[in-house]
Amino acid sequence: MLSKKQARAFFLGGTVVTFLIFIGLTIYSFSKANDQSNEEGITEAVVRGKTLWEENNCMGCHTIMGEGAYYAPELTKVIERRGEGYVKAVLMTPVDWAPNGRKMVAYGFSQEEAADLIAFFNWIGEIDLNGFDTVVSPLAKDDN
């Protein structure tokens, strides 16, 4: 059993040690060497693509980096998986597109809008995701 003085010392010592660990981990987390944001890759086209993504509520059906809905495929590494030509064709098609029974609205984006969305997808695809890119939406898997 600890005396009152020993208990107080134990509490204060533990608090100081925990606080120092917290400060150390915070400094480590914010150090430039641990930056995984790909911030230097943000261009005007990426910003316009992100704006289009939000204005058209793409997240209502798709996910990016695990955020969004699960009705349609995960798009974090879509350019790597499908290629720019395929994605551009889907974005610019004037008719509704319905693969696997799921219907995507025909947004009929212009050349510039499609290029901006592709720039956004390319930027997202270059972020260090600590292995998340190996996760594939169940909707994207083939039925075997």
C-alpha cells in the first residue's frame, strides 16, 4: 500500500511522463519526414477536380481513401487500375453507364472537366496510404 506522499509522487510522475510522451509523439507526427499528404503535388487542375468531385456529390456513391458510400467502386487508385483513357471515357459519356447493374449518371463532363477530375484522381493515387491501396471494394471484385 502506498502512503499519501508516495501516491501523490506516483501520480505526478506518471502524469509528467505521459505528457512528455504525448509531446514527443506530436512533434514526431508533424515532422516533415513523416508527411504523407503529397501536398507539393496540388495544382490548379487538382483543386478544380476536387471541386467537381464535391459539386457532383461523387462521394454519395463512390469512396476515396475509405470515405464515402459503397454503392460504386473505390476510386483511390482508379487511374492505376483502369487507366486515364477508360476513366475519361466514363466521365465524358453522354449516356447513363450501368456496369454490373449499377447505374452511373451521365454527367457528360467536358474535356477540361474530365482532365481536372483525372488530375485529382492522379493526385489522390500518389498519396502514401500505408497499404490502404491494397484494399479493393467488394463491388469491384469479379464473381468467381
